[in-house]
Amino acid sequence: MQVIKTISHLKEILDQARASKKSIGFVPTMGALHEGHASLVRQSVLENDITVVSIFLNPTQFNDPKDLERYPRTLVSDCELLEKCGAQIAFAPSVEEVYPETDTRTFSYPPTDTVMEGEKRPGHFNGVCQIVSKLFYITNPDNSYFGEKDYQQIAVIRRMVEDLRFKTRIIPCPVIREENGLAMSSRNTLLTKEEKNIAANIYKVLSESKNTQMSLKETESWVTDKINSIDGLVVEYFNIVNGLTLASIDSWNDTDNIVGCITVYCGKTPIRLIDHIRYK
């Protein structure tokens, strides 16, 4: 596996691959890779001739400098994992390489990028669109793989791909969970063993909510109250929305695509965890 640090070098290699009629799969990551990322890479390796994985901790999508500062950085072990998964290229550029000058582009796709994470983390999705669009321009992939744990992010990226007319096919991949049900996340490394066990209640409660006979709004309240009653967990939001547009809905009959999205703070030094569940 090659570890490439510059855009020009990566483009040169991928241009040669395309000239040989090879298909290119792309997995964008911020590093601190785990089995969830590995599942994306393995799927890309199965479906493409060349798999490129970017490892880039993108500063423009962090609205909290402290969150950026404590995000795990594990490049050596990341590359070891990618090699085991069969990836051909790890693209690990510096911030200066990706942003030689300030990116002033703005993206707006309401309501998809203005609700939930968009509301709670101002500028986050603009930063996501900045970096993902840059990476798409650089790699020009046939297929791009994203984990469904970041459900809202996929919805926003789909809108951006349509807006900018990228040719890549967006392929969502299932959430990979730890044995206790906790959605795998790079942020999980910041939790203690006890906190991980506590955090497992997030998905447990979400799963239980599928078996109730409550109205949609009653379900939102029930999930929020039940998780908040668990010591060590604090819900930031839980919204049941249209699974395609992420627009708010009032009834289970409003659409055939319904998803519940949640963000919860866990632990003494609160770690922000996201998850979701599909109702139909």
C-alpha cells in the first residue's frame, strides 16, 4: 500500500489507473480508524480495482476547537489497518496541502443541513461539504463509501453531489456496532470501559422504542426521558424525521421513510455520541 501526501502525486497515480480502465473506490475518513471504517474499505476493495482512503482531520468542520484538539490521531495504526483490508492507497495530506488558502465556499441545502447537527454545530456541514467536494475533485472516484452512523452527513453529501454534478456513486454502508450495541466511532476511544457500557444504553433504548405503540411525538419524549434517566447520559436532541429530507414530521403516516436521529453526551468529560434508528 502506498501512503501519499501530495495532491499532485495522487492525481498522477489515479490518472494512470483511469487510463488503464481501472475503477476507483474512495473512502474518506478523519483517521482513528476502527472496524466500522474497515467494513467500508473492504466493501470498496471488493467492488473496485483501486481503493483510495483519505486520512485527513478536517479543521473546517469543527465548530469547537477543543473537540478538534482531542480528536484521536493514529496515522501509523490507521495505515496498518488499511493495508490489512487491501486498500492500495492511503492519502494523508497536511492541512496546508489541502487548504493552501482559506476555503470561502458556502453550501446550503435546507432543511437537510439546517436541522439537528446543522442546528447544534453551526458551520459543521459547510466544512464537511468543503472537504468532501475537494476530495471528490482530487480523486474523481467511481464509487464513494460512507458509514450510515453519520446518517445526516450522507443526506447532505447526496445533496452536494447532485448540486455539483459529481459522477461518483454514493454507497451507504451499515452501522458497525460493538458487542454491547454501541455504534463504533473514533470518539469511543475517549470513553472509559464503564462509560462505554453506559453508552450502550443509547441503542438499547432506541431499539425498545420500536416496540411501543406510542405516537411519534410521544416516542420522541419517551426516548429522551428514558436516556436522560440513566446516570452519565444527557440527550442533546432526539428527532424523528423524514429519512430522505430530514424534515420534521408529526405522524407515523407522514412518509414511508422514517428515521430517529439522536445525539447524547456521555461521561464526566462529556463525549458527544451520535446514533440513529430506522422505524420504517
